Amino acid sequence: MDIRESLEKLVEEALNAAIEDGSLPLEQAPAPALERPRDEANGDWASTVAMRCAKPAKMPPREVAQAIVDHIPANAMIAEVDIAGPGFVNFRLADAVLQGVVRQVREQGFDYGKGQVAQGERYVNLEYVSANPTGPLHVGHGRWATLGDAMARVMRHAGYDVYEEFYCNDHGNQMNVFGNSVAVRYMQLLGHDVEMPEQCYGGAYVTDIAQQIIDREGRKYEEMGERERMEAFREIAYLQMLEEQKALLARYRTTFDRWFSERTLYEVADGDSSAVDKALAAMRDKGYVYEKDGATWFRSTAFGDEKDRVLIKENGEFTYFTSDVAYHYDKIMRGFDHLIDLWGADHHGYIKRCEAMLEAWGYPGKLEVVLGQLVNLLRNGEPVRMSKRTGEMVTFEELIDEVGVDATRFIMLSRSSDQPIDFDIEEAKKSDSSNPVYYVQYAHARICSILRKAAPDDVAAAAEAGECTMEDVARAAIPADVDLSPLTDENELALIRKIADFGELVALAARDRAPFRLTHYSQELASLFHAFYTNCRVITDDAEVQAARLALCDATRISIALALSLMGVSAPDRM
């Protein structure tokens, strides 16, 4: 039980006691609902329960508050409680409670702040990036990769079982267009006078793929018919592009439990029905599929969509929506409690029909779509032009080559997914406090330096040589039975309060699909550490004070490293 839960239990006991002896004329105690006061001068926690009880109890809020305060049981948690304003009940925690947070973090390490989610909500399928395998990942894909990966990390820490999935759009006409684009470039490179068709992928990467095929296999495909050459190059180029996407995302510390091929939805094995057939049959059984004008339709208007949607065209061709129907039905059949799709904001109009298909099968509310806004790429404040079709774009790979994985991830997470990001390349490369990721990482590196300085010479030397971990250094520098009671300075307590917020922050960030909050938290934590370090000498002649402050440094180190790890950002020991 964390501090907030323990405090809420005390307030709940006070409410029940006041109700039992008639001081509070209510039938049942409401939830205590503690929150952080806006002004820290008002204490560590506050409750509005007295104001919520006033009307049903037919009492002034301050009288209700007094009844609650009078019935709070004896405890070692609360140093001070007072009634403020119209009836706020404010609590200030005992220093020992805050000091205990330091011990808890050091004991739990990277398990600090872990939560548990109820059965029936836990098993989540998270699908993100899902770029067409017809070109390099662009900067927008990089944002979806960052958001999805961090969301998965945060949700896992909060207690969800998250299954990460990349949906490969490897079926449909765009694949033929891609194959034909490479085939034409191949023929041009071999000296043939062939024009690129109007419908094509024109980026320089297409020419690169064609040249690589020549380098590997020479003129092998020159005498093939156009259709045969297109199909051959479609498969070669597709697999190459897919492997490049996998390698780049792995380098970006983003991995998936499954790369799901759209093609498999149409495959029939051993006489069984395809995934498309099964999904449509399930929808038809519910009465939401009908025939009209030679086409097959989904009656999505029954679930609030603006119009019904075509599944199979008059010519027998499946629509793109049909693949989505089959894919989401397949995910449901795999037993997930909840489906989360991360899409670009330009897909907003697609949400209702996808929600409708889940509802048609009898799974309302199981699909959640998180929309991500675009990235405005800048250099020294000036827009960087991007054009996927002409090849004049800064690819995601080029961005992380120049800026680095850590800075890219941190900045991509700096805002909520529903807000666009202005990503200035030159600002992201700065090695000073104006760069937020550098500022946070520097705080971690500074703590590591302090711990090495305090450790015995042999341990410090081993750490410098990379022969032991920072956990080893901390154990050597800080007594196992360290007395934390010297931690009473307001700079120390402010830092501990921020560390104590971590568990709740993770739970709410997971619930709200808002990993961006970790960027703000880590910056605030780093700022509070720098203030503590400036105002409280760590290495000092007072052995007890030094040991306690070293323990606080170590708890801060763990908290910063943990917050960064949930963002997929490294925590360097030296900078």
C-alpha cells in the first residue's frame, strides 16, 4: 500500500467512525479522494470529501471537516492536519514517512511504482507504426514508434499485459505499384528507354533498390515480361524494405511481438476458411451484411456511422476496409481484452466504421483509437521540406543518425499525442541545459559521479573500468543500515515528494495513454535534484548526514533511470 492509499484508509476510518457515533449523519461514507494541493504550503495531500458530504449531511462543510479531523485514528503518518477555505482537509506527512520512500525505492529498484490491473482489462493488443512496406519510414512514423513503444512500457509497469503488433500492409494495388516502380528503374539503369508511369513511387530509394538488384543478380530479369518482372521485383523490394524497417526500429529500441502480414488474412490452409471469410461470416450471422447493386455492404449505420460501407465491390474485389474487418476480428479471436490502435490524425474519419465492426460482433468498447498529430521538422527555426513522392524528404533514419536515439525519443514524447510537435534538429543536438533530455541525463550522470566519489577507492576504480554496476557502487558507498532521519531540509523533502509521486504518475499515464507525462516528470525531478545538490552538501564531515544524503541521491538515480527507461531513453553514468 503506498502513501496515498494508506492516508485514504485513515480518512475512510475517520468518516466511518464519525458516521457510527452520529457526528456525521450519513448512511455511507463517500470515497476520500485525496489530491495534491496546488500550493505546497497547504500540505502534502488534501481532501474535498467534507464539501461533498455537506449537502447530504445537511451540515456546513467546515463542520463536516471538523468531524472528520476529530475522528482520525492515532497514526505515525500525519504530522499536521488543518481545515482550510470552505472545507478542505489538508494533511502534512511526517518526515519519517517521506524518508521511508528513499528506503522503498532503493529496496525495490526498477520494480518501484509497479501496479496491478484488474482481470478482464489486462491483456491488451497495441498496434502501431504499421507503415506500408513500400518506402522508408518517415518522421511521422518515428513519432508513432515512440508513442507506441513508450505506451507499452508504461502500461506494462502499471500492470497490463501488452502485446505489441505491427500490421504490414503487404496486400493490394500499392504493392504492384511498388514492384513496377522498381522494375522500371531497373530497366532504365540497364539502358532501356522506359518511362516511369504516372502512378509510381518516385523516391531515390527506388533507384537504389534497383541498383542493388543489378549488383547482386545482374541482368537476370531483363528478358522477363513486364508482369512477371513486376511480380518478381514486388517480392524482392517488399522483403528488403520490411527488413530495413525492422532493423531501423530495433535500433530505435522498438520491437514487436508480431509483424502481422495483411496477406495472411486472405490465405486458405487445409480447406479452412480465410480470416476474411470468417470475419464476414460472423458479421453476416449477426445480420449486418447485405447485398446491393452487385456489391456486399456492412450496415455500419446501425452503429452510428454516417453511411454503410462496401466490403466487396461489384467486380468481386475486396475493399481496404475488408482487410481491417478481418484483422480486427482475428485480434478479437486471439483473446485480447482490449484493442488499441495508434493512427495518424488524418485517419480520424475512419474511427467510427472500425468501432462499428467491433460492435456488430458483440464487442462494444473493445476498440480504442489513439490519434497522433504530425511532426513539424525544423532546423534553427526554419521548416525542413519533406516530400515522400519526390524523394526530397528527411527520413526517420536520417533524423536519428543526426540527432541520436535518446534525444529523438525524448522530444517525440514531449507533448500529448493529440498535439503537433515542432522538432528542431539543431536544438535537439545541443549539449546544455536548454536541451531537456541532456538536462535529465546530466542529473543522472552527476549522481553516479557523486556515488563513485563516496565509494571506497577499489570500488570506484572498478566502476571507472566498467567492472561493476552503479548498484555495486551505491552498496559500497552507503551503509546497509543507513539512518535516514537527517533528511529534514525542505530541499530534501521536496525531492522525496516528487519521487513518491512516481507510482501514481505511471498508473495515470497508463490509464490515459499519456507517456508524455514522464518527460515533464523527469525534468521536474532533475530540477529538484539540482536544487538539492546546490543547497545541501552531500560529501560532508558529518558521516550520518552524508550517508542519508547519499541514499537520497541513490533513490533519485533509480527514479530518473526508471522514468527514462519507460520512455526508452538511456541513463548514462558519465557525460
